Amino acid sequence: MSLKKFLLSIFIIIIINIISSISCDRSTNLQENTLEDFVDEASGTGYDSQAYPSYWSMIDDSKDLIEQSTDDVLTLKSSDQVAVTTVSVHDFGAKGDGETDDTEAFVKAWKVACSSKNAAVLVVPQKIYWLKPIRFSGPCLSQLMVQIVGTLEASDDRSDFRQDGKHWLIFDSVRKLLLDGGGTINGNGKEWWQNSCKINKSKALAFYKCKDLIVKNLKIQDAQQIHLSFQKCMNVLASNLSITAPEKSPNTDGIHVTNTQDILITTSIISTGDDCISIVSGSEKVQAMNITCGPGHGISIGSLGSGKSEAYVSEVALYGAKLIGTTNGVRIKTWQGGSGSANNITFENIEMLDVTNPILIDQYYCDSKKPCKEQKSAVQVQNVLYKNIKGTSASDVAIKFDCSKNFPCQGIVLQDIKLEHGGGKTAKALCNNINFTSIGVVSPLCYQAKL
């Protein structure tokens, strides 16, 4: 079944379940989210179809089909044309009292839903479920929707994570999956923050080797470290997410993308203690739109090339973002000694408010207690467009390009940039080893570029 048909089937499932009232614990948020609402949300303004052809050409091609089918879908009953298996975690003993361990009930419910030959809906009603780490493994026999209306809360006992200290909830090798419902995923991460370890980053909600995936209308908060991770995934839509953690919580990235292709992140608010969005090696055709970020460390590509590794990131675009009080704005960071490239990158229509480093390329990134030795090799940064970026810098330096002597930054374009110092001073640009072009009014401007 194509992804086009999958989306249509999932929407049919949603509407059927609303009409038939299969579950008594439905959220009004899901009921109000009609088929047309989703199409309108997903096809917002500012999108460049050439930068992200595969997913969005599918949406455009199928829109007429979806609209034509809507009237017929509204008259369907589950016994007529579409067979739907509905599974509730309460069917398998979940209590939802916030104290009882409901892990086993979730595991059993997943196995039944995943093994259904019919399209399946796994329902998590509006209660609080206390959970140990769970791996939701695929592949599943049919398309699957997980409707999270309630709250999932992680165990605060770190010994529960001995078997897999890197994940709390992970969906592994699942295709044609929709997570929705307006519920909350609470990583209960205070214990992890007090014992933070950067090497072993734990993920609250992770997707590994998933394809044709939609994650939308969820609140993710207080993750152990990374809130939402996509690794080795393909064809992903992440939309209408609220991701929050205290400003000083360590390593609590909002959305982390690694080795993933064709992903769109849109209409989300991210407020954490680390990068709002981090994009690392192996990722291509990554698009983010309408993102609000802050506090946190901004939106980053990298770090890339640590430990003399080879890293590649390409076709990344951020269209429409507001960054408020973040440490960085839009940043590319690479380690010395690495190899590979970061290329074909666009940052456009961005507002900065009191951001310490609004525009930054750092090819001398060194997140180490010991000073990093200067090395000749570096990850090549090239073909980067900064367009229509305005706002205020919290520091004297609003634009900083600290590029490698041996691998200078190439093809950097600055167009219609206006960044002012929030304290009334004149903002500066520091630019080393960079080949750049300026278009329109650019302030501050690089006057000296050492090559």
C-alpha cells in the first residue's frame, strides 16, 4: 500500500471511530481535527516543494482524492467497507492511577494491535499511566494508530533502565504509524538531570527504522535527556508538538534527527535546556517550518565529525521561526579532524529576540574538558543561504563565521539581514576563512574574510 493510501486509510479510521463511538474516552481535540484541517495544517505557506518533493508531492496529489472521498467516508460504518480493530490498554489490565505499573498492559495491547490484520487503533484513555521502558517492535501487519489521550509518565527509578539506558519509549521498525490524541508524554527526568551523562543520552520518545510516520498533537515534557528522536527513519511528519523542560535541564534536546531522510517538522513550540532541533550525520531532506524556540540552545546542524568521523548532512531548510532568548540562533557546528560535508542549507524568514549568537558557523567546535588540538581536516560547509533574518542580539557579535583554514566555508549567501545589538550598541560580524556573497541590505556585514 502506498503512503497516499495509508494516510487516507488512517483518516477513515479516525472518522469511523468518532462516528461509531468505539471508545468512550475520546478527546475533543481529536474529534475536532477533521480531514480538511489536517490537509490545511500540513500544506501551510512558505513550503518549497522542490526542497522536499517526495512527501509533499504525495500530499498534493492525494488532496483531491481525499476531498472527493470525505462525503462517502462520513456515511461509512465499521462493518461496511473498512474493518478496524480497536484495542484499549484497559482491556489488558491498565489501571491509569499514576501509581500502578501499567507497563505489561501496554506491552500486551501493542502486541494485539500490531498483529491485527485489519487497520488498528490503540487507545490510551485520559488517565495517568506509570511506565517502565518499553520497546514497541514491528513490523506490524497493517497500518496502526496510537491515540494517546491520557498521560504517560516514566518511572523515576533509574534501575528500571538497566537493560536499555538509552530509551524509555521506542518504536522500532514500524511502518505506517500515526501517533496522535492530544495527550502528554512525561519523561520525569529530574533524576537524570541530577546524574547527567552526555555520552549515554537517554531518549524519552524515540523512533528507530520507522517509515511513513506521523507524530502530531502531543505534549512531550521533562525528558530524561532527548525528548523526541528520529533515527534511521524515512517519510516523517512531526506536527503541532509542544516540547518543554526547564531551561537548566542538561542535554534535553527537543527534536533530534539522525540518519533520517524526508522529514518535515512543523508548527511546534520547543522550550528546553539544549538544542530545540538538532540535525546530525546521515540526515537529508529535512525541513522545519513555523517553529517557536526558546529558551534553549537554538536550532543546530551538528555537531558533525567528532572523533575524526565522517559526517554528511544535506538539503536542510528552516522556513519561518521565532527564537527567543536562546544561546544560539541558527548554528552549524563541526569538530576538527572530521571529514564529509554539510551542504545545501537554507535559513529563511527568522526572527531573533535577544539571542546570544544569532548566526553561527563554528568549525572549531570543542565540547571537551581538555582543549582540542588544531587539526588539518574538517567537515566542509558549503552552499548555505541566510535570508530575511531580523531581530536583536544579546552579544556584540551577531554574525560569526569561524571556518577552517584548510576547508573554508564556501558558497555562503547573506540576503536581507538586519540584526541589532539589544543593548543599543552596534552589532558586529566576525568572519574568518569564508567565501560569501551579500544581497540587499545586510547588517552587520563581514568586511574581512581570511582565506
